Amino acid sequence: MKKVVNLLCLCAFIALTSFKSHNILNAVPSAASFTMSLCKTGHGSEVQSGDLYNNGSKIGYVIALNRSSQHVKAKYFAFKQNGTSVHDRYDSWRSGKSVVLISSGAYATGFNNTDLPVGLTIDYGNEVNRNLDNTMDGLIIVEDVGGVRVTNIKDGDLKIIYSGTKQEKTINVNESLQKAEFMRWCADEKATVFQTHLLIYKNQLKFTRSYGGNESERKLLVLTKDRSGNVVHFIIYSRGQQFSLYDMANSSLQMLSSNGYDVIAAVNLDTGGLDILSTSTELYDCSNNSIQGTKNSDRRSMTNMLAYYYQ
Amino acid sequence: MNFARIYPAFLILFIFFFPCLILAQKVTAKEINLSRNLIQDSVRIKWDFYKNQPLQHVLELRHGLELAKMNADEVLFNDFNAQLKTVVFDLNNIEELKQYVIKAEMLIYAKYFCTSEQEILFSAMGDAMLTKVSDTLQTSINAGIVDVYNPDIEYILKRLMDDKVNIKYKVNNFGKMLRYLWKGDFRYVYHKLTTTYKNTLILFILFSFLVFTIVFYRKKILQLVRVKNNAK
């Protein structure tokens, strides 16, 4: 009899620990309320890092990258090139650069570095995937000079400027002819482009709660302007708690707005099988711990990579 | 300045210039007439989506339309696209589908022998054709009409991937997990078991414990029940 009772107790203990470790018992409250604390500064005071809180509990990290002086630049590796994996490309590119952070970027069809990215993707002018994904409205252009632009594909008002003639043109990538022209522009200007879910655009949420997706760790790239008009990019990462895309986007929008930031756009960065985030040794969270994604050990398998560097 | 001296020069210039002007106008009119015919021709083009279209002919049409001050690319592409919309694929006829993909590839790679201005038209045509194949396949795979592991379909999908057209189709997660297991790649399985199938896994473990307890301790449980009944 004692054995039966012991076994049942063991079952109950295992069940409780399993539930707790999988965040079932302490499920995400429906009204998430984010706050942030940017307590560390690095890279010429232009990058700040710190903690992300939900209802007072620490749930992840926030990294703010100030682009006012344009010393902080972005670089995107959309896919392997000439047989060289994304990680190897990054390794050869990084020499002599002060890398601020690296993160997984767009979605891919699988976990291996041979798996193609989903949605329209161009890497330094080279076509990677020409198939426009109609379920994702965000088109991100990482310029050769290190700037990042986000456009809403549905609006069809992407502005491109030919560097040679300085001629400006408005492109609707949904139209085949204009898309072909855009791709030629990317080839000429060595632009890098990828597609992902557009969550916030011009201070407005771009989807409803019903299309919020599963609850998961979320990582957003948010482009903002502060009160002085400086462009500040944010990486907001909920490593310790799972959210639907809607809750994550909505709470991030409220948090940034209440801190005086004007949100230009926010897009989702992949956290699935390759949930990678790594920062330089100048950046830590508020407890002096390193900022890491859940799958950093798999970074050699990365199918794509968003990097920020200081120059 | 003596006007009488330069007057003959003006006269000679006028005598030569005036006929040149008339000639130029006539040439332009001829070109415009030619272009008008070309526009009509272009609308009458029967685009062959399975065999090679002489691209030189398309370029001539384009040139004619440009002379007529028309948006040549738009006219030709709209004409092309209108006919493309009427194409219906027979997914059982893979050979025909292959020919169609080859034709699209030819248009996309036409950029290697035409100018960057001309390239946009061909690239857009090829892109529209490949998009039509990928959309059809995506819809058919998602609807379960086409088996994604059929070697012929797999060939088309791989060929599309070579052409930088990546199709995102719904897959059965469990089937995908088994395939990754077969390949010996456990990362996907681990990821799915700790995310998508997390709750199912926990329930499965608990249920297994329950079954295990009942099976191995059934005698003691029954004994316990009997003791309770006897006590009553």
C-alpha cells in the first residue's frame, strides 16, 4: 500500500514540476503590460541593453540601438552564398568590425542551413527567393550603408532611389513588372531584402487578436523615433515567457509609446528552431548576465542572420 | 553687320532645312504607322507558354511601341498576362508542366543577352509564369490533391527552388517529425516536443504513469478496494 502511495506521490511531483517548467500553471495573464529598464550602455553610448518586464516580473531583454550618428549599422545575411554557410560568411565579414549583436532573422522552411528562407529574399543584390509570400506584409530592406527600412507590401508605396541618377520611384511589388524593376534595383544597389510579418506600422497594430498565432517566445525588431527625432532600433525579446504575436506587439507598442517613442514599424524575427540572439561583451542585462537566445548552441546552422555593428 | 552678306547663307540653310524637316516628319509618321501595326500585332500575339517564343520578335515589338511613345513593357506584359490567366495546368501531365517551367526559365535568364531596360519585361514574364506554377502547386499540395513526395512533383519543386522560387506549403507536423527522425536529425523533434506537442507530451507521460500504476499494482489496488468493502 505504501508503495502505491509513494508512486502516486512521485507521479504528482513529476506532473507539477513538468507543468511548472512548461509555464502551464503560471500561464501568461491576458493583460500583458510591459516595462523596460535600459541599464547598460556600450559602443560609444549608442547602444543600451537591459531587462524586459511583464507586470513587474523579468521576462526577457531589450536592446536599443541609436542610429542618430549612423555609427550603428545593420547587416543581413539572407542565405548561404557560393556554398559558404551564413555563419561562415559572418565569420569572414566580422574581422575588424565591432559587432554589437547577432540574431536570427526571417523564417526558413527548415532547421538546416540549406533550407530556403520564406518570402521574397535578396542577398546583397542576389536573388534567393523570388516568391512573394502573400501572408506576410513586412518587406525589410537592409541597405548597403547599414540602414534598415520597413515597408507595408499591401500599401504598394515602396520608394526606391537610384543612387546614380538620384531618381526616386514608387514601386508596388505586388505588380510583376514593378517587382522585376525592384529586383533589378536591388541588384544594382546591392540591397538586401527579406519578408516577415509586419506587426506594427506607423503606430498602428496591423493585425487582430484572432490572428495572433500560437504562444511562443517572441523577438521583435522595432524601428522608432525618439522625442528628438533620432532613429532608434529596438530588439525586444521575451525569452522567459511565451506570448501570442498580438500580445507581444500590443504590449511592446504600449511600452514604447509610453516612453515617448514613435513606432515606425515592428516586425517579427524568427524564434522557432533557431532562436539565436547574442550580444557583444559590452552588453549585459541588468543582473550582469549575458544576453542569449534559447538555441545559441545551434548558431552554425543559422539559415539567415541579422547583425548590428558599430563603425 | 552687313545683312546682304549673310542673307545667302540663311537662304541656303532654309533651302536645305525645310526639305529635311518634311522628310523627318514623314519618317516619324512612317514609324508611328509601323508602331501602330506593331501594337495591333502585339495584341494579336499568341503567346506560346510551352515552346520558345522568338525573343527577338518581342524586342522588335517593344522597340516599335517605344517609338509610338507608348509604355511598351506595360502593353506587352498586360497582353501576356491576360493570356497567361487563361492557362490551366493539368497536374497529371508533368511533361507539359516541365516545358512550361523551362519556358519561364528562358525568359528569366534572357537578362543575360538583353539590355537592363529590356530585362525587366522578360524577367516579369518569367516571374509571372513561375508564380503561377508555384501558386497552383501550393494550393494543390495544401488541398491534398497533389502528393508532395511524388517524384515528378518533387522534381518540379526542386527545379523551382533552383529558379529561386521557394514554395511554402502546409506539412503534417507529425509526418515531418518522423522524417527528421528517419534522417537522424533530433533537433526538430526536440523543438516540436517542447513547443507544439508540449501539452500532449505531458499528458502522454501522465497517462503512461497512470496506466503503469494500474497495470503493475492492480492486485494491490483491488485488495485495497476489497478491504474497504469488507470494512463496510
